[in-house]
Amino acid sequence: MADLAQPLPQSSVTNSTALQVSRAHVLKDIVGGLAGVPGIRGSLLVTPDGLVITAELAARSQVEALAALGATLGRELEVGAHRLGRGTFRMAFFAGESGTLFVGGSRVGFLILVGDRNADAATVRRALARAIDRLQR
């Protein structure tokens, strides 16, 4: 008969899953935390090929289209910076009539922020830089 008082051995699958859940939670916290930046409507983290890792966007947002656009811009900026000898791509800012788009590069992928037309670029850049630093850890 089995001794019910004996603890069960820990499985490496359980430990690995706990680590992955923890990392996923951190990524969601980073992306979700950007919602508090004045003028930011939403944010998403995507892989270099445009797959969504996590997103905090309005329900009506076209998540896949934003992910594809952000990844394409980020990848082109990375390649262009390298080609021009400008070092590693860190972030870019795009403005149009309907709003702003910020793209930041990290080892995880690209962090994309969608903002209002009058979002303060300096404030958003500082918040994006802090978020990218957290992603690098």
C-alpha cells in the first residue's frame, strides 16, 4: 500500500510550465502597464515575423494587421540601421492624421504602441524605453 504521507516528486514539466506562466505574466504586465501612459490607446508585443505574443487593444482593433505592420516596420528599421552602420534599432515614431505609432525593438520581438494624434512623443518614448528595458531582462 502506498504511503499517503510521502510527498509526490516534482516533475520537470510542472516546473517548466510554472516558469513559462511566470514569463507570460511578466510580458502581459509590461504590455498592460503601457495602457496607463497618457495618449496611448493600446499596445502589443509581437514576434519578429508578426505573431502576436500579447496585446492590450480596444475590441474593435485589427490586432493581426497592427502586428504585421509593426513587425514589418521594425524589421525594415533593423535591417536599414545595420546596413547604414547606425547600430542596433531601438525605437521609431510615426505620426499621421488619425494617430501615432511607436515601434520598439527587443530581443523578444517588437513592442508596438498605438497612440492618439496628440500623444506626447517624449513621454511615450520614455515609457517605451522602460518597457523595452524590462523585456531585455
